[in-house]
Amino acid sequence: MSPHPPRSTIADVARHAGVSKATVSRFLNHRDTLLSPEIAQRVEAAIEALAYTPSPMAQALKRGRSRLIGLVVADITNPYSVAVLSGAEQACRQAGYLMMLFNLGNERERESVGLQVLSTYQVEGFILNTLGLEQGSVLAPALRGRPVVLVDRLHQGLEVDFVSLDNVRAIDACLDHLMEAGYRDFLFITEPLGAVSSRIERTRAYEARLAALAPATQGRWVEAGAHDPDGLVQALRDFRAGASRPPAVIAGNGVVTMRIVAAVTTLGWRLGPDIGLIGIDDTPWAPYVGPGISAVAQPTDALGNLAARCLIERIDGLAVPARAIRLPGALMARGSTRLAP
């Protein structure tokens, strides 16, 4: 036997009360003034006897609104995605919306699939914090004309609202802090650029700032993939060997910061005196690793909250050109960027 009895339907209520489904619907939609008191009482008694509860989704769809927003993220295990989700969910709840999440698991081919799945639930709009690799023309059919807001990563050819960290200011903050601490040789380490806009923006900002600082400083940048820890160890060894004084590394995001910490541990170096380290993304563990990892903290909650509010404005009919909003980060200086006296 099933541990749960089958859920009562509107047809069950109508049968129990001896009325039509249309009559029950009128009662549920607070139109009982159209019913006689005797019929209204019978419907009410049937609802109570059967413990019937109407489906919020069905009622919303009858009114032409689901009040659902779809959020698609590249990787829900990434603390950045979790924080964005938290901020977006708070804004949605305050505005009377619910959020549905689809996790890509960093699988590019699931991007259109995720949009199509959420579309079947009649979501009213999408917030996308995805891989950013698909062309807008590829995603357009799955979006079905619904409003979209992008977080952190752009999709080429998709002219929609976009919110992200101000990547240029974040790189400037890293280099300003390192120079003030006394470092002059820099290495920027990023995940493979591909077509990911945030990685490209940070790398280009680093190149531009180094060019402006020359010849007082020198530096370069490398890509570090997830499956080549030995390559990262060698890149750090070569970098430090070619520096005239202790150098400093800038990590392109929290994932890269973790890989660099592992490589530095393998090399037996001390963060700060032997090699400086600052990263974009302030992870929860950063203050507790070694002397503490310096970072530029992203306003992740604010980005998620802002993305949801921008989307709800679009759902409510706002018609203005696509907006690009970039928020500043916050420098969190710790021991990993402290040279020995």
C-alpha cells in the first residue's frame, strides 16, 4: 500500500459536493457571491472533508502568471554561484517570485537544455550565470522571447542586461596593493580564457596596467588548467627564479587561488616573504590558510540581488536599452601579500 493517499482533485471536490467543476472554481477564486449560500457551504464542506488544496502553479497559470524565475548556473559547487543564488533568491522573495535552479555542472552542452527545461515550467524570465560560451543566436530559441539578465559572463550577440564585478578596477586594486607592499615582479594566473568574458576582461586589464607601469615593474600571465598541477608548479618555479626580488602572483578567481596555494605548498614556499599572493574572489577559507590570503572580494550577494531586480523590472514592462552594471570589489589585505622587513 502507498504510505500517502492520492491527492484530491477539483473533480473530486465537485463530485463530493454534487456540483460542477466550474462551481468549485468560482468558489476557489472568491467568486462565491455568484453562488447560493447553500451551494457555497456544500463546496466548502467538501474541500474540508477531502483536505483539498489548490495547486499554486495551476492558479497562477490561469491568471497568465507563474511568478517563477529561472536561474541557470555553471557550477553550483562554486562559492561564487552559491552567493549569487542567495542574493537573487532574496530579491525574488521580496517581490513575490519563486526561483527555480538548473545546474550545468560545467557541461556546455546542457546550456540550451537547461533553458528548455525551465521554459516548460513557464518561468517568466532567466538569470544566467553560465559558461558564457554559447552564441546568443544559439540560446535564443530556448529563451522563447523571455527577458534575460546575465551575471559575470557575456554571451556574444545577446543584447540583454548584464551585471558583474568591475574587473578593471579589481585588477588595479590588486596591483596597487602589491606595489604598495613592495612587490615589483608580477604573474597573473587565469583559468583557460576560451570565450569566457570575465577571464578575458581581467587578463586584458592586467596587460594594460602593466604596460602603463613599465619599466618600473615587469610581469606576464599564464593559463592554468584543472588537469595540469605539475605545469603550474613549474610555472611558479620559473617565475620566481627569474625575479630579482620576491615576486607576487595574482589569481584570476577563487578556483585558481586554491590551485596556487596547493602548488606553493608543494614547493615548500612561504606566502608573503617567498612569494606574494592575491586573488579575485574572497573565499570563506581565505583568512585561515597560512598567514591569510589577500583578495578582492566580489559583491556576490549584491550582484545576485541586482540581477533579480533588473529582471523583474523587465518582466514588469521596462523597455530601455540593455544595461551593463559593474560593481566595485573590496580589498581584503592579509599576510600573503606581506613582504619580510
